[in-house]
Amino acid sequence: MNSPARDTSAQAGNPEVFAFVQALAAELSEGKVELPSFPDVALRVRQVLSDDEVSQEKVVRVVGSEPMLAARLLQIANSAAINFSGRAITDLRSAIARLGFNMVRSAAIAFAMSQLKKSADLKGLERPLEDLWQRSAEVAAMSYVVGKRFSRVNPDTAMLAGLLHGIGKLYILTRAGKYPLLVADEAIYNSIERDWHSSIAKALLENWEMAEEIVHAVSEYEDLGRKLAGPPDLTDVLTVSHLLSSFKDHPETLDLNMQDVAACRRMQIDAAGYRKLIEESQHEIDALRDALGV
């Protein structure tokens, strides 16, 4: 895989930064893009669910091999966001049937991301890992409700894309722990993250054999002028959800930031529509965040 051209003017004078960027470029070109310290069970869930014909029994066996993940799935299945009937379930098979495979995949990734904070290899990065996890969960919940209300995109797929939207940033963060001077320089770190996270996310999700629409959405959601013929797609949902999540604390700037965003035009959503969405869906968003363990 070829690495995109980078603006390295701010990075050239720092040997540690240069070494880090060179390492990223080598990993991309060699296809060696895999998250370190990612819990094995999340990778096994990803592998079994990459088979469209996988049996529910096999998924139950894999998930059941990690008691903490199994307990988390039961908790999600009985949460206010998912359990509309109010009927509690107590066995893993019923929980998986209620959630569906996309939600199981999301829950496994959410579990893995939360566990990364406890990894000895990532000691000292707990705060940025927590911040990234909080943002990912926020965008995931927003993607679910935006997908359901403003598109024909499957809300569970939208939630999974939202959860994964920062996976390239997570990869960079896990690699940066060995470069303390880089982490300490916020401006340079942010520039590297901005330049590299999309191409890294694309390579990582392709290695994970994620659905093509998810790979496209996660690697292209920042293209605010993206052209598309037809109805809004998953990438549009993620673009809008990321935008709304980014400016939720500054609603006065939302109109300005939504201008000239092609996905907003296709979804026919403006600041007034966003305010209505939040008014009608905040409880659902909060419940989804709670279900993800935020």
C-alpha cells in the first residue's frame, strides 16, 4: 500500500518524530497494520463474524470463552436501549439472538477498547485512551439515531461504523507510547494523527475483513464535499454524526459548520433538524452510550 504524501515540514527537525513517521509508513507499505494489546476474544469474534454463514452456536462458543464479554453482552441485551419488551433474558444465546451479529461485533470492539486502558504496554496513555473511547462511543450512539431517522442505512451498521471511526487514531496512539517526546508535543502529534489516521484505518479494517461500506465510511467520512449519486449512504451518516457530535457543546456554531457539507444536503438536515433530533433522541443516545459502557 502506498502512503499518501505528507506535510513533514514541522516534523523534519525532530529525529523521534521522523522515526515514528517512518515506522508508520513502513507498516502501511508492508501491510503490517494490527492493533497491539487488543484482547484476543475481540479478534476471534471478528474472525467468526466475517463468515456470513456462521452459526449462532459458534458465536455463542466464542463469546462465552470470555466471561467478562459474555456478561457485557447480557447487560447490553437487557439495557433500556435494546430491551424494548422489558423481558429480561439470562442466557447468552438469547442475548445474541436479541442483539444480532452487528451489535455483537460492536460490543466486542467496545469491550476491547475499554480493556486497552488496562494494558501494561500502554501505561501512561490512560487519559488519551479514555478520551478517544468517549468520543467513539458518542459518535457510535449518534450514528445509530441519525442512521435510523435520516437514512435507510441499518442503524446497527451505523453504530459499528461510528464506534470504529477513530480506529486509525487508536492505532497511532498505541504506537506513540514508545515515543514520549512525540506524545508531549501536542501540535505535532495532532498533525501526524490528522495526516495518517484515515489510511491506517482503511488498512486495519481491510485486514479485519470488515464490510466494504464500513471501510469506506471510516476512511472517507472527513471528505465533506464527497459526491454521491443516490440516497444517503453509511459514509453520509458517519460524516453527519461526527459533525454533530463534534459541535454538540457549541450549538451556536453548528449552522456555520454544516454549510457546504454535501452529506447534510443529501440528508436534508440543518441546525433546526439537529435540535429536533436531540430533543427527541437524547434519551436514546444516552441509553446507547450506557449500553456501550460509557
